[in-house]
Amino acid sequence: MNESSTFTADEMDDFITDMHGGTLMPTNSSKSLDNIRQQIKMLEIEPRQPHTYDVWNHWLARKASHPELFAVAMVVLSAPSDQASVERAFSALGLVLTSHRTGMTDAHLEDTLLVKLNQTIVDNIMPMLYPWKDFK
């Protein structure tokens, strides 16, 4: 390979990105990176919060001041932090889909599991939807 055909690291990154159908980084990417670094430094000087602190509302309040970090936080906070919810869903499926209920349609099974897995929410919503006290 002669000297005139060698690529710089940036040119190689651009070539590979273009070859695989990606989009090239905007020319102001270093400015964006500096902005993210500045946002992180601003967070580092904030006092530590107790474990009971509402992280969701923390990021909602900082949506305008930390837009890039807000986007990352929404992705991170939307993922379950453990497998307990998945295990609970499989356990509920085993309780709902018994040998006597094998003819249940997929839609009915999904609706039944939705109610079973969100029982506390359903209990709070039902009194608002129907005037149960009027039927007593």
C-alpha cells in the first residue's frame, strides 16, 4: 500500500459508516460532545440525593437544561432494573393458563394477564370508572 492510498482514522470511520448505510456525524460533533461533558460536570457538583429520591421527576425537571442526558435517562429508566417483573409475569401466566383454559384466545389471555399483573392500578382506577357506591 503506497502512501497516497492510506486513510486517516477519521476518513476510515467515515468510509465504514458510509459503507454500512449509517449517517456521518455532523461537523459540530465535538461541540456536542463538549456540551454533554459540561452537562455531566454540572451534575457532578449537585448534592447526592437519598435513595428515596424521585429520579423520574428529577430528569423531567432537567429536560430543557440537560436535553442529551435527559434522552439517555429516559432509555435507562424505561428498562427494568431486575428480572423480578419477568418472573412475576411467567408465574402469573402459569396461574391463568391452566389445562382447563387452553381454549382461551390470545387476546383474552393478554387482557387477563394485563389485569392480573397490574392489580393495584386496576384497584385504584375502577372506583373512578364506575360509581360502585351507587350500587350498594
